[in-house]
Amino acid sequence: MERTIYQVFDVDSVKTVELEIADLYDIFSWAGSTILVETNVQLSHGSPEILDYLIKEGRYDLAMDTIVMPEVRIYTKMPDRKKKRVKTPDGEITEIPEAKIFVPDTFSWSEDKKLLRRKE
């Protein structure tokens, strides 16, 4: 079972973005003006209904904290979900969320991929 979720973050007036994402991810540059996050979730031993429920509950959602603009933080809303395993009568479900983060080409990122900075 597999689904892809898309989330978009407006970063027009942002200078720095700190990424606190719990999933495996890679960063790509693109010509867009927003940050686009494409999260692919794979479940083993799960049904489409279970995956729909997990997505609807926001298990894979990201959020953006803009309190200290022009610096923002994009973070996983449920970072501890590995501790909160999904169990069914048939056993435990294995979930593998992986993300592709598309960043405007006006940004560069640190080697550890946790900090994005607008190019001067």
C-alpha cells in the first residue's frame, strides 16, 4: 500500500528555513517560489482504509512555524510516531515515509540538509 502526499509552504519573505523532519528526505532545487514537500508513504501489512485514516489524522503532516520571521521552521507534527506503532489484529504495520523537498532555486542548503538560506 502506497500514497503520496503534497504540502506547499510559502517562503516569499523568508531568509532562513530550519528543517526538523522526522522522515528520510532529499532536497532538490526548482524554479518555483514555494517549498513543495512530496511525501511518499508505504505501508506493509496495511489496508487502503488504514492508510487513509493515518493520512487523515495528520500522521505525516508538516507545519511551518513563522514566529521569528524572516526565519522559519518546517517540522514534522508527529515526530515521535516511531514510538506510536500502528497495530492491527493481524499484527504490527511497518510504515516507510520518504520525502522529496523541492526548494526554490533562490535558496541553498547546508551539507546536513537541515538549514536552507536564501542566496544573496
